[in-house]
Amino acid sequence: MKIAIVYKSLTGNTKIIAKSIKEALQKQNIIYFGEPKDNIDADVYIVGSWTDKGDATEEIKKFLLSLENKKIAYFGTAGFGGSNEYYIKLFNRVKSYIKKSNKIIGYFYCQGKMPEKIRQKYEYLIKEHPDDKNIKISIDNFNKALTHPDLNDIENAKKWIKSILEV
Ligand SMILES: Cc1cc2nc3c(=O)[nH]c(=O)nc-3n(C[C@H](O)[C@H](O)[C@H](O)COP(=O)(O)O)c2cc1C
């Protein structure tokens, strides 16, 4: 079983998860680890992306669309984490880039800390609208995300990939 781990990470969170998955599969035949590129010849593709405006990145979407007759596992990190419903929504979108000839063998999400400029935006907004509950929720979520991915997320990612590949 030839395995490729293909991911896109802007600030490092998704890379942490990608590396953890690689570590969990160290005894397996990993033929590629890195950013999307053409002509990766594997049986199983473990594909990961950070979440950009509710979706995977353009590079990952394009890469997923290029796959046919493969086994695909997907992992993602998202700033607004913690809710399964949100992750399901995100993955439903990702699914639309996976052609029917492939077999989706599983997916995994965890929360990932967000850039400081996003907090600055919320702080600006809360000054303008001090009673806005949604902005407060966003700030709380920003703070909650700061420690992620944490050791628990890493362990969960490792367990996830080992269980779906049965290794
Ligand atoms: C421009 C931009 C857009 C984002 N959009 C979303 C989003 O729609 N939903 C979400 O949950 N997180 C969003 N995030 C947060 C990132 O997906 C999250 O911090 C992720 O863990 C970053 O992963 P990376 O460190 O691998 O780049 C966004 C971050 C940026 C910078």
C-alpha cells in the first residue's frame, strides 16, 4: 500500500497534524509527504488543508479533483472548531471535489489557532458594537483556538489514521 500525505498549511497548524500522521505511519510505505504536485503515484492519499472562508484551499481542491480510483482520507484544521456540525458542513463541501470513482475512507478535523490580525479585527468590531454577542463569541473562540492543535488533537489524529488504515 503506497501512501501519500499531501497538505497545504499557511501558518503551520495543518503541518503539525500532517507530521503527526506521518509519525503514526512510520512503519508504512509513505512515498510522498508535502505540498500538492502532479504525478504522485499512491494507492492511498491522505489529504489535508487549512480552512479558508469555509472551504479547503484552491490547491487542495484542485488536487482532490485530479484523483481517480483512489482511496482518500481527508484532514483539516479550522479556526472555528469544537463543533461537529461545523466540521460536517466543512467536509460536505470538500466532498464535492472528490470524484465518485474514489473511495472516501474517513475525515478528521481539529481546531487551529488563528493569526493575530483576526483578533484585532474582532477588537475593532467590539468597540463599534459593544453589545454584539456574536463578536464576543468570536473573541472567546479565538482565545480557545490559541492552544490548538494541542497534544490531544495530535493523539486523536494519530489514532484516527491508524484506525482507518487498520495498521
Ligand atoms: C484568510 C483566512 C480565512 C479563514 N477562514 C476560516 C473559516 O472560514 N473557517 C474556519 O474555521 N477557520 C478559518 N480560518 C482559520 C484557519 O483555517 C485556521 O487557523 C487553520 O488552523 C490555519 O491552518 P494553518 O496554520 O495550517 O495555515 C481562516 C484563516 C485565515 C487566515
